[in-house]
Amino acid sequence: MTLLITGGASGIGAATARLAAARGHKIAINYRSRETPARKVVAEIEATGGQAVALAADITREADIVGLFDAAEKVLGPVTHLVNSAGIGTAPTRVQDYDATVLANLFATNTIGLMLCCREAVRRMSTARGGPGGHRGGVIVNVSSMAGTIGGRPGASAYAASKAAVDSFTMGLAKDVAQEGIRAVSLRPGMVETEMTEKTLADNAVRSAIESTIAMGRVGRAEEIANAIVWLLSAEASFISGVTLDASGGGFVFGKR
Ligand SMILES: NC(=O)c1ccc[n+]([C@@H]2O[C@H](COP(=O)([O-])OP(=O)(O)OC[C@H]3O[C@@H](n4cnc5c(N)ncnc54)[C@H](OP(=O)(O)O)[C@@H]3O)[C@@H](O)[C@H]2O)c1
């Protein structure tokens, strides 16, 4: 089992890498700029007897994506599992202040880059394609966001839209490949403490305000999301495809209960 994780050097991607390695996956950790953190995760996995490699690729570039899959296969063998965790947010922005370049980069990363990673995975996993490269089927988990279910928190409408698109795409993808040995699932985290959110959550007042909107009254940990992802990757989830799973502490609550 070879698992390729985009954005695997930090946060949810790194937690998934560690857990999946412990469950017997060989891990290809993709990073864009975080080479040192990526190598650190590789070293941690190797120290516990696992096999991993860190691979640079910017998923907004199609050629990088193709090269990433080629490189992962060359080092670790056919990619059988894919977790698309790479993603970015934007500074809080009202619609009236949208900038076309920011929007294009957001969608190029969160949506189109993810879709092209899925394309590469399908080309390499699908049992319909035959040939010597593996093609034994596989599993894809796309990390979207609860933001997509509510239009985002204030100023995050574009981010929310980029993630809602992932949920819809994943449903269509799953139907496309359901008879080709591939499962595809969208995993929607709620607010999770990672490098992406650490600045926001460092402000205690903001953190409390956010936590008051989560049913469990707390943000999540990357490991809690990784547990759900690794289960979805496993054979225990063999009849689950084309759905979204929320890992969100019970979801949003607004107002007093
Ligand atoms: N944390 C939350 O509350 C939360 C909630 C819902 C959904 N999510 C989603 O969960 C996923 C993981 O986020 P996280 O919380 O773990 O944050 P994170 O630590 O910031 O992880 C995001 C990763 O994406 C990588 N990345 C960004 N642009 C890239 C590109 N063009 N090419 C390749 N890699 C790229 C980053 O690596 P580089 O810096 O090296 O580019 C980074 O390692 C994201 O898709 C995010 O939208 C997070």
C-alpha cells in the first residue's frame, strides 16, 4: 500500500502520514515550501521502521502533479491510496473586495489542483486501464471543510465555495470510478488546531467565540481527523464511497442552547 498525501508536511496531512505509516502504508509526503518539516515527518516514520519519501510539488502546476505521482511510484511502487490535504485559506475578505488573482490561486489549489491529483490517481489505480503499472484499484480521500456547508465564517465565502466544490466533485468522481476498484470520499473537518489556524486560535477571545459555535465546545486535533481519514482508507470502509463524512465535533451551533 502506497499512500500519497498532498500537503503532508504539516497539520492534518502530517498526522495522517504518521498514523497511516503505523498501519503499514508506505508514505509519499508532498510539500510545496515546507521541505524541512516534510523531511522531519519522513525521519519520524523511518525511525519507527516505516518507509516514506518527501516530494516537492506545487499542486497548482499540472506538470508538478504528474511528476509527483511518477516520483512517488518510482520510489515506493504504485500509488494505491491518495489523500488530498493540501489547501489554503485567504485573508478574511468580503465579496465586494474580491481580488481575481487571489480567487484564481485559491481555486487552483483547493479545487483544480485536487481534481488533477484525482485524475492522476484514477489513471494509475483504475482496474479498467490494465497494463503493468499496478491498476489494482485504490482509495481517494479529499479533505474539504465544514465551511462549505454554511458559506464559510465571515470573510471566508471564497474558501467555502472552493471546498463545497470538492464535495460535489468527489460525489461525481466516485460514480465515475465505482466499478473500477476505486472509492472516493470527502472528509469535512470542522475547526482544527493546525498551522493553518494557529494564528486565529492564539487569540483567546476569538478561540472562545469559535468554540461557542461548535457543538462539543472545542476545536479538534489533527490526529482526530487523521483517525477518520485512515479508517476511510482502510478495507473496513470497503462499501463507503461518494459520500462526505463530517469530523466536526457535532457541527455548528449558533445562539444559546
Ligand atoms: N485546520 C482546520 O481548521 C481545517 C478545517 C477544515 C478543513 N481544513 C482543510 O484541511 C486541509 C489541511 O489543512 P491543515 O489544517 O492541516 O493546514 P496546514 O497545516 O496549513 O496544511 C496545508 C498544507 O497544504 C500545503 N499546500 C498549500 N498549497 C500547496 C500547493 N500549491 N502545493 C502543495 N502543497 C500545498 C501546505 O504546504 P506548503 O506550505 O509547503 O505549501 C501545507 O502543508 C486543507 O485542505 C484545509 O483547507 C482545515
